[in-house]
Amino acid sequence: MFFSDSLNVNEQGHLTIGGCDTVVLAHKYGTPLYVMDETGIRNALREYKNSIEQNYESGGMVAYASKACSFKEIYRIVMQEGCAIDVVSGGELYTAMQVGFPAERIYFHGNNKTEDELKMAIKYGVGRIIVDNFNELYKLADITSKIGKKSNIYLRITPGIEAHTHEFIKTGQIDSKFGFTLENGDALKAIKTAVKLNSITLKGLHCHIGSQIFDEEPFVFAAQTMMDLIAQVRDTTGVTLTELNLGGGFGIRYTKDDKPISFGGNMHKVLKTLEERSVYHNLPKPFIIIEPGRSVVGPAGITLYTVGAVKDIPGVRTYVSIDGGMTDNPRYALYKAPYSVLIANKANQPADCKMTIAGRCCESGDLIQEDAMLQSCNSGDIMAVLATGAYNYSMSSNYNRITRPAVVMVNNGESRIVVKAESYEDIVRNDI
Ligand SMILES: *Cc1c(COP(=O)(O)O)cnc(C)c1O
């Protein structure tokens, strides 16, 4: 019935997550409420990890892309699973360090890292800094030579592949703010520059081709393209790069229209490609890093709301207002992201009402979904929006001075708060 193993319906017809009744959770902790299933997160990490361990003798690392959902407990879980993380800001790096995340298992990304962030990364001893552009390459070399501490880096390559959901473009995609362009020769130029710099060590290459991708083809093509580049680097510089980071971007099911994919199966094809390419070029098989974000936390999370006003405009549409909205989930307002929605206390009833779900911000565009099919509902019902574990909490805001909801972690019928709800005091904390 659902696209996530974390969800079910109990005898009362209530939606459950991780063995917990969502209606009970809503009453216990209040709404809006983010709920995440720990087992779902751990299982996703393990599926990726196993796919590498069982199929690829050169080994690799699963680096959870923590921008998808970042708070202390997530970093603890990832740490316990023996995985790595990728961070894209000083704030994410700081949060990870607060729980003692091993710095050598941190990959630091971003297209415009500040000098302070670079210094912080070097001070903590971050495993790999992924250098995005020439400005950053020289800035980092300068900082490391001044501090007298070498830094291990990757270069982010833009391989001319852009993939989103069911489409991808193979060539000509050079219009990106990220990375060194392959097509115009910048990539090779940057690699040649980096191998000559004394205060940094170029360990490998990185690429990230998009997000919410369902096809295996673009990943396979990226792996091929990057292996060909590694061969070209060896042939022109004599340097053999032995680490390859292929980024994230694996798609998840938001609605029934999204076709499920097997992350393990997808990885299998990518790893096979790396093997074939290494034989073809007579290169060692690289140590592989993948960076799934959305697919680790997305399906494991839901958001619970309480239904407020229901406004029917005959012949136009019916608006259902909830006690959250674009402040806790801006993805529909940003890019009309599709979601599956249901009434959690009527989960076993037919979804035969077409409703538009409106948030509580003073903003007409504050919608969670338009013309969604859900159970007939009244004020006081509990609404669940599914697959909100990724890019919801991490993208939340205090627009209209609305406080952020709590995050509750559930696990085999138990629940605990992992991020407290914000208070009004939090809202004015930095006001003078
Ligand atoms: C966002 C991002 C990811 C994760 O992408 P998902 O689509 O969430 O899997 C991985 N690597 C980099 C560099 C990213 O920016």
C-alpha cells in the first residue's frame, strides 16, 4: 500500500511509522511534527554499504549527504553504521563534530567555501576537501602552506551529464555553477595545476550529476566518463588517481507515478562499469565513494499536521488548511514537488476527495500540494505528508516567525525527541 517499508496501517485504521501510531504521536508531541524511522535510515545505509562490500573488491565508502537532513542524532546514526558524511557548510561540519564524528570520514563540498570554513576544515582534519573552482584551489593552497598542514583534496568535475528524474542530457551541459568543466578543458587544467601544488595532495575526483534520478544510465555514463578522465590524467601527467567519488542523486518514490528502483541493483551496474573501464584502460580499480542523501532519509520520514479550516469554493476547489506549511516544507512552493498525502486517522478509508493543502503563512503560494486525492476530512483530523525525511527539516525557515516543529525518531514501536520544537524565546534569541 505504501512506498516505504516504515509505514503501515493498524487495526484502528491509523497510519503507523516504525511501529508507532501516528495519531498517538501527534497527540503526545503536538503538531506539526517531523517523524523519522530509525530502522528505515539504517536499512538504506546498509543497502548501499553492502552493495559495495559484496560486489567490489577495491572497496569504498558510503558518505551520507547530510544537507538532506542535518542534526546531531542523524550524524550519530551514520557514525554507528560505519559510514562517512558529506557536509556543505561550516554549520553542518560543526554539528557533526559536536557528536564526535571522525573527521577523516568527512567530505567537505561547496562551490564557495569561505576562508573561515576552509580553515575550520583543516583544523578539524577533514578527510577530503572537494575543491570546486580555481579561486578555491589557490585559496586553499595558500591557507595550507601558511598553516603548514597538508590537505587531501578531490576536484569536482562537471562531466557534461545532467540528470533529473526520468531525463538526462549527455553533452553540452556546461551551464553549472559547480565544478570544473570537462568539455572546455578546465578539468584537465585544474588537475595539472593541483598535482603541482606542494601544500595539497590530489587524491581523486568527484562528480555529482543531479538529484531524484531513476535511471541507471546516467550513473553508468558518469562512471565511464570519470574513468576515461582518470586515464587521460595518467597519460598526460603520469599521476594515477585512485579515489573516485560519484556523488548522490538516487531517486525515491514520492507518489505512485514514481517507479521504484533498487539502490543495490543500481550500484551493481555502476561498479561493474568501473571494473570494465579499469581493465580497458589498465588502471587500478578506484576506491569508490557514493553520497546518497535523499534516498537515505527521504522515505524514512513523514510530517504530521492537524487539519484546521476546510474551505470549499464550489466549482473551483477545496482548500484544507494545516498548522504548518512552507516553513517546514518549502519544496512545493519552490518547485512544485509532488507528495502523497493522507488523513492519518482515516488511513483505511478511500481517498476520494480532491483537496488543495494550504499552509498557514501569509502567502498564497504557501501550498503543500494542489488537487491531491485524500480521505474526506474535518478540523481536528491528523494529516500525514509522506516521504518528507529529506530536504524538509533541513530547508525549514522561520518565515512569519513561525517556530520549527520538533523531530521525533521512532524505532520498533518506541519514540523519542531528537530535535526539540522551537520556542518563541528561540525566535527572538538573536534580536538586540
Ligand atoms: C546534494 C548532494 C548529494 C546528495 O544528493 P541526493 O539527491 O540527496 O542523493 C551528494 N553529493 C553532493 C555533492 C551534493 O551536493
